[in-house]
Amino acid sequence: MLLGLKTGDEPETGTMCGRYNIIDDPFTRDLLEALDIEARLTTRYNIAPTEEVPVIRRREDHYELVSMHWWLIPSWVREPGTRYSMFNARAETLNESPAFRAPFRHQRCIVPASSFIEWHTEPGGKQPWLIRPCDGAIAFAGIWDHWGQGQDSILSCCIVTCEAVAQFRDIHNRMPVMLRPDQFERWLDPASDSGSLLPWLLPQLPGPFELWPIDPHINNARHKETPVMIGDRRQIRDD
């Protein structure tokens, strides 16, 4: 049994990336089609850690879309749990962490998304911001693992994070690693040398992004409605 985080818990200060959204639109369909995946994603909002999420991985000579538990469960642990935060993996320690080292070397994945949510701590409380590409979908760099046997087996994943680009640091000091389409195949190939992928984990944006403050109603992960923009839009891009 998975213990610890409740579905309705607010995000802890310092977590990143802790919520995201998926929209079945031309952008996410293009992402799947780029990898010859014929399936479509289901529109979902305010997806939180410990939920089941769609993940892309390579299996032999093709790519597949599979459901995984968003909270990495290392294959070697005695039983699943949430004692430690395992929904994000810091890029800086991927090669050192006992939980992340082997998956980073041979079990990399893509977590498709349309946008993600981050919180900025303000005098009145936590203000959520919606972050999304100006034109396209998001391919979060992820890693996955397999725990257990038979009916008790669990596929799980987490999203890799890095230091935030300068244009984003006034909201948060970290950000998810997001891949460009020309990086998909090498990232997903289990035979790729993981050391050669480390430069992709440095702070960078795959394109221009827009940021919106949204209604704090979204702070509760039980609220799965479309985010409501309440302020002015900002745009950021790599210099």
C-alpha cells in the first residue's frame, strides 16, 4: 500500500514539478505521432503525484504509451511507500542516487503534457502559475522502474528537474527538464550513453513559454477543473 501523500494535499514549498495538465489537442497528437504512436491522450487537469499518468517508453523496435504510477518505486525496495519524495529526480544527482542511477542509464521515458503548475510564495499565500509552450506540447524528461511480480507489479515514473532558467527564477528556482522533438529518440533509446545526455539536463527551454497566474482553487489536487487565468500573461524564452 502506498502511504503518505493524500490526493488533496497542497504542494510543499520547494517541490517542482508537482502538478500538470494534459489536453487532447493537435499539439499532444503531434507529439505522439512523431513517435508513431496512434493512441490519443485523455484531457486531464491538475494531475498530482501518486496518480496514474500516461508515459512514453521504447520497447524493442517501437515506442509505446503506457500508464505508470507518478512516484518512482525502485525495483529493489521491499515494499512501495511514500516516505521519500520520488515524483521528481534532480538532474544534478541522477548518476549518484541509488534510486535513480539505473533507470537513468537504461529506463528513460517521456511524460507528455500540455502545461504545468508552479507556486510562488507571496504574503497572502501560495499563488499558482500556469506555464505552457506558446506553440506545442511538453515532453518532460522522465525515468521509470518496475517493481514486483505478476499481479502485484507496478510500473512507476518520475520527472527530471533542473535549476530554473533565469527568466523563471522569480517564480521558482527549479523547473522540469523538457525535451525538443529532435531529442526524443536518443533519450528513449536504452542503448544511449547516459553521460552523453547530461548536457540536455542543464537549464534551458525547448521554445518560448507563456506564464499566467491562475485561481488558487487549483491548489487542492481534488479540483480537476480547467485552470482559470486571473492576471496578465508573461512570455519567456531562452536568451
